[in-house]
Amino acid sequence: MLLFRWSIFVLLIAAGVCFAFYAGTGQPRFKHWGLVILKWTVLAALGFFGVLILERVL
């Protein structure tokens, strides 16, 4: 469980760093990578919390 929480946290930090690079340089590739990382982080978090909720229900 702790591993999943830390991985989600690290991925959110990585997305933030990509957006900061985009703000600093203006290169659209950093914005693209930030959005891709953010999308997969949100999907992973939803899956993680879905499993936690499913464990509670069952």
C-alpha cells in the first residue's frame, strides 16, 4: 500500500516538474508529457482507491 501511495505522489511531482519546465521554456513537449503523466496518475489513483473501496464493501 505504501508503495502505491509513494508512486502516485512521485508521479504527481513529476507532472508538476514538467508543467514548471513548460512555464519556464514554453516548449509544448513538456506540457504534453505533463498531461500524459497526470492522466495515468489519475487513472492509477482511481484504480487504487477503487480496490480499497471494493475491499471495504466485500
